[in-house]
Amino acid sequence: MAKGKKTAFFCQSCGYESPKWMGQCPGCREWNTFVEELPAPKAPGRAAGGRPASEPVTLGQIDIREDIRQGSGIGELDRVLGGGIVQGSLVLVGGDPGIGKSTLLLQMCRHLSEKKVKVLYISGEESLRQIRLRAERIGRFSDGLLLLCETDLAVIKQVVERQSPQVVIIDSIQTMHNEEIASAPGSVSQVRESTSVLLQIAKGKGVTIFIVGHVTKEGNVAGPRVLEHMVDTVLYFEGDRHASYRILRGVKNRFGSTNEIGVFEMRDTGLEEVKDPSKFLLEGRPENAPGSVVACSMEGTRPILIEIQALVCRTNFGIPRRTAAGTDPNRVNLLMAVLEKRLGMDLGNCDAYVNIAGGIKMNEPAIDLGVVLAVISSRQDAPIPDHVMAFGEVGLSGEIRAVSMAEQRVLEAKKLGFETVILPRVSLKAVDKIKGIRLIGVGSLRELMALRFGT
Ligand code: TYD
Ligand code: MG
């Protein structure tokens, strides 16, 4: 047996360490994610050496002036970051390959360098020529932006010390490597060690670092879940590769709310901010089609109107098929069960397909009423009028429950020219000041049916 070289197995998704191979990771329950690696050497001085003894302090003694925020020049990005880039923070931007992470960050660099911020963009994936070609499509760049093609973290550390930039972009963490670690770039140990080096640079020198992390399902590239614990902010860039819009979602943020989303559109000149996502998402909506209903979901402080589509048809097999795209399939099943039980609707031998148009993902309970209306409308083949928007949570007894921020939702509907809003009856008093739009409060599914929408 080979002695001396002791290896361990690491889950490539969450970083769980095990002395032997396992099929399923006990940490994150993913299958087939263990890969043999050489564990990080316990370098002397890494844990305790050289640091002065820590002393506890009172809250009053802590200096909070450093929490300086700076606009990134991209409004939608600032919104997700919680109002701007916090100096000295470590931000992870995750997403599928090709979704637009490099483009977004390069655009941010362009705005920052125009504002005389010293930016260093380090790419381990693309050559300088490729970056230049991409930059040409985006627009003019000032000389404040420095570029570097490098994957060795020791070199990167030296360059950062020499140049002392204020903002550094690492594209991507999966290509970076640390000499002290024997495993391949992209493996869990490498990614974790590289990030901890970057963390030291960020916190020690007050440099803001943006780290790009690819997410793939295969597990040969370390999942960014390992990194989520280490960084201050985690943003995910998502969207359908076939659709042009992209959504930037905050998953973790030590400096702000995580509910906010930023909406972008990928054009041939880079990413364009979408200031009015509701209008954008409702474009191309069919007119008076059965099974199509507009609902409203709050994303952070912003109401977003979406089109929910349902298709209910007779099943050809014994077991009805139910699928939901863009929302939780279990929730759709539950709502259909409520419809069957509370309204006596016959859905038992029907297939049902529910879809949020545009490929966007929404899971707020406030869209329940929209889902229910879409299913009823499709089942009865009766369209819901185009000018109707609906929101509200549906309970198991068929009651329509109040949801938060009713006023903002109604105002958004009004702004987009909707004439009627169906909402929970208990929410009516929150919106009684709004004029110029018809408000219909409903208390239960039975009352909803009596409205003669879809009957
Ligand atoms: P990219 O930022 O390279 O993705 P990531 O860094 O997340 O892997 O985005 C690449 C995609 O974006 C590619 O399919 C081409 C497209 N794109 C445009 O449509 N317009 C543009 O102006 C740019 C720069 C890229
Ligand atoms: Mg890229």
C-alpha cells in the first residue's frame, strides 16, 4: 500500500470530506459527487501563526466608517447588491456557462473605470484578444481598466499588491490554482483555498473582489456552494439561454436584502437593463385566450407582473400528468386538489400543464390565485378578460388569504393599464385609497366562481 501520500474524498458540490468514497454525500445528499484529492497541507502559520492575539471589543469601539458603498453604474446590479458595491467585500457571481457573467462584470468595469476607480480584471478563461473583442461590442473603455490573463494565485496576489486596484474581478474561480495544493484547478480543495487567499486580500487590503463561479450539474467542477459560506454576497445570474432576458438574483447578502432581483436583456451590444420588467414579461401575451391569466409577484420591493398559463386537457393514460414550469409543481398539485375538493371540480382525469410565460421562476404564494384562475379558465375553456390581474394566496379550505404589499401590486397593475384587480377581500382596506381601477375582493374560491370570470 502506498504510504505517505494520504488522500481524501471530497464532495464536489458541498465540500464534504470523507476518508473513503461514497455514492451519496451525507452533507448535501447529492449522488456521485465524490472525487479523490490531496487534502490541503496544514501549513504552519496558516491557522495561528503570526497573528496578534485577538482582543474582544465593545460595539461602540467598532469603526463602521469603512462600509462605503459605491454605485456600479448599473442600476439593476446596485439594487441586487443592496445599494452599491461595498468596499472590501467579496462577491460571488454564479451562473451557467454562457449566461453573461463575464459580460456583466466587464460592463461594470467600464462604468467604474470611467469614474476613475482603478479596476483589475483577471481572466483565466479568455485571452486578452478575446476580452478586447468582447469589449469592442460593449462600447468605449477608458484607460482606468487593467487586464491580466493569469491563473496562478501567487502571481495574482503580487500584482494586486503592486498595482493596488480598488476592484478586482476573478474570472473564473474554477480556473485559478494555488501551488500549495496538488489537486487540479476547479476541484473543491483548489476552489476553497483560492477563495480563502482572495478573502485575505479583500479583507486585508480593503479591495473589493468579484469572483465568477460556474455552476454545472456534472460535479466535475466544484459547486459554488463551497464558496457561499466564505463570501459576503452571492449573486446568481439565471435565465433561459434561448430567451434574451437574464435575471440576477441575490442569494446571500451580508450588506442588504436578498429578495431583490435585477433584470437584464442580452443584446448584441451587451447587457441592457430592463427598468420595467412587467411590461417586458407581458409582451406578446395572447388576447383573450383561455388559460392565460396575469398575476403579480413581489421580488423584493418591486412588483412584477407575469403571465400564468395553464393547459388542462383529458388524460389519455390512467394517471394524469401534471407539470409546472417556472413555479413549484407541488404547489400546483395542491391547488388543483383544493379546486377538486372545495369546488367539486372534476380534474381527476385531466392532465394539467402550468407555465409561467417567458421562462421566469416565481414561487411567491401570491400567485396562487392566478394559477387557480388559469386552471379554471382552461378547464372551462372560458377566457379571463385581458384587463384583469389577480393576486392572493389560496388556503387549503379554499379561502383567499391576504398577501403583503397589496398597494404596490395594485399600483403596478394600474400603471400597466389593467382595469380590474381581483384580490383577497381582507386586502381591500389596504388599497381603498387607489382610484381609477376596479377592485374586486374575494374571500373564497366559491366567491371567485360567482364572479363569472371563467364560468
Ligand atoms: P459570457 O459573458 O461570456 O458568459 P459567461 O461569462 O457567463 O460564461 O456571455 C456569453 C454569451 O453572451 C454568448 O453566448 C454571447 C452573448 N453575448 C451577446 O449576445 N451580446 C454581447 O454583446 C456579448 C458580449 C455577448
Ligand atoms: Mg465568462
